[in-house]
Amino acid sequence: MNEKIRQVMRCPWGDTDDQLMRDYHDQQWGKPMHGERELFEMLSLEGAQAGLSWSTILHKRENYRQAFDNWEVEKIASYAGGKIEELLQDAGIVRNRLKIRSVVTNAQTVLQLGSFSDWLWAQVDGQPIINQWAQQSQLPAKTELSDRISKDMKKLGFKFVGSTIVYSLMQSVGMVNDHLISCDFRFSAVL
């Protein structure tokens, strides 16, 4: 048998030797996520990414889970000065006081919302936006929708939720499916 083995097609950013990035692309990015803890984790990690590469944050993801009590929102909302100082000494996470404080503030805001998942998914009427991009260069960094969501989140008291961060959040939790039309993982994202 002389069958050709078909190469897996991925979005260019996910077609890498970095197994963690490849797994993130293949298994999570663009797939609808509704769990409260998971959504809060992604909000926090996207905020931590500001000014850094996603690869940097992804490689610190497990450290973040340990440092932030496995993303238990109630615990994080009660963090006080001593815990903040402890986190600032943790080399396994990004040691930026404003980013760390934003996680605490955002946890407090999420608790006031009741269901972060319900609020967030209501922004897209509960259905993912499935885009039709042919090239990675077509993907926007932000949209009118992410602008609006960002403004609404800031009014509610969220921090580190600029429009670009919000759009990245939307992509990471599957509110937006930006897998290229040539990507083999495009349709697995909506299952």
C-alpha cells in the first residue's frame, strides 16, 4: 500500500513544535466553555498576558492554578494584603501587582454577577460566532463587540479587560471560533 499520510492542518500559530501550544490550539481554543471556574481562569490568564506572549502564560498555567487556589473564586475574592505579597514573590507567575490585584477584583465582581458564564455568553446570545477567515492576518485583534463587552465589564468593575484582552478571551472560550477555514480543528471546536 502506498497511501499518503495526510498532514494535520492547523492555524499557523498552533502549528508549532511547542507541544503545549499545539495541544491548546487542538483541544481548547475556540471550543465553547461554560464552566464558571474555567471561564474565570481564562479571564485571569488573558489579563496576565497583557504585554506578553500567550506561550509565556500558557507555560505558567499550572503555576497559576496552584498560586490562585485552583481558581476558586470565593477564596480569591477574599485575598488580602498578605496573600498579595505572597503572590508577588511567586516566580511561577507574572509578578505584577496590578495584574495580581485585578484577579482579586475580578473575583469579587464575578461573585456580584451571580453567573459569569450566563453574563458572558449572553453577550453572543448563547451561540458562538463562527468566522470564515482564510489567513491568520485576517483575524482581528478586537471588534466592535469586544469594544462593547470591554466597556460593560469596566462599568461592572472588572480590571485588565481592554478590548483586545476581551477578544482573546472570546476566542479562548469559544464565544468566537477563529480557526481558519483550512484548519482541521475548526469544526471540532463547535462540537
